[in-house]
Amino acid sequence: MISSGIYSGAVDPRAPGRAGEKTRPARSRFRFGTRSWAARRLWLSAARIRALSAAGPAARARCRAGKVVCPTCRGQGVVAESESIKIRIPEGTEDGARIRVPGKGVAGEAGGAQGDLYVTVRVQPHPYFERIGDDIHGIVPITIKEAYAGAEIDVPTIRGMRRAKIPPGTQGRQKFRLRGQGVKNPRTGQLGDHIYTVRIMVPKRVTPAGLDAATLLESLYDEPVRKDLPKGL
């Protein structure tokens, strides 16, 4: 009997040797314990595939050059996967801000730690409120009487309705400030302000009584309202 490191048994009858010539032994189901050689060979191949898959990008060359190609990564050393996660948006986050999510990025080189995920926030514009820095801006319509005599009005803010006073003689486009009713700065924790601009609304319906009232109001001006306008270039 001639034996080798991986097979043993009788001489192959299909290839009889000549006198003085070595003969090649036949392959047999040589057993490692209770596992046959064929089973062990498959097990070794599967173990190598698992090792290459776990090795990451450093195993790409071996995956491509060797006969065994990882069926999961197809020789790339990495596997692309998608995952839905929930993240916390801090109060006061502004448009364009980036939020870091640790451990949710690309796999590291040569089995290194996984990178981080960076999420860019896009804030949908509001139809009424406008954010500038940490302040919120809005427009509040008022009547001619409220502008002339002063009034107490309700002002909408991002933190609910707030009661505010406008002084007598308020002018159109005049700005007022409600402190601490704006956006909370995510870094300093300080609250911005709510700044509202009043818009004096003139009645569209013209009546004799309205004309008399307008004439009376016009008589109250101490000087021409357009006296400071330039005469030209």
C-alpha cells in the first residue's frame, strides 16, 4: 500500500504500474474522525469564505485571485445594506445643520470600526413664520383706529398666542419685539425673540361716512407726509 498525506488505500486498478515504476494511489473517502474528506473539503471551503467575508476590504485581492469567491460580498470584501433608524432632532435645529449618528456609517478598512452617519437637515418653510437666526418674524395686520389710538392685540408666535400692546400713533411697517418667544439656540440654550411687523389695513369699501372720517384724519397731520422724499437723482 502506498499512502499520501490526503489519501490512502489500494493501487488504482485503472492505471496499472510497470515494473520499477511508482504507481498513483486511488483517492478514497479518507475520514477525519467522523467527517469524510469530501465533507471536510466542503467545510474548509465554507470556513474560508466566512473568513474572507469577515476580513473586509483587505481580503478583496484574495477573493478575486483565489478560486473561492465569497457569495455574500462577491469578492468586494464589503456588503451594502440599508437600515431605517430614528434620530433625535434637537430643539432649534436650523436648515442645513448636520447631525452625527455614531456607528451607522461605512464599514472600516481591514475590519476596523464602522464609521458615522451624518444627516443634513432640511427645514420646510412655514407659510407665516420666518426664521432669521434665532428670531422669528411675522406680520400682524391692524386697523386704522388701532394704529391711531393704540390697542392691545393677539400676536401668534411659535409658542402660542401672546397678548401685546401697540402704542398710539403706530406707523405702518413698524416693528415690535416679544422677548424670549423665538427659537432656542441648540448650542447656548438661549431663546431668541419674536419680532412682528404691523401692517395698517385700509378699508376697501368707500362710503360717504368713510370719506368724512378720512378727511377728518387728514386734518390731523401736522406736516406733509411726503416732505422728505427726494426730488430726483
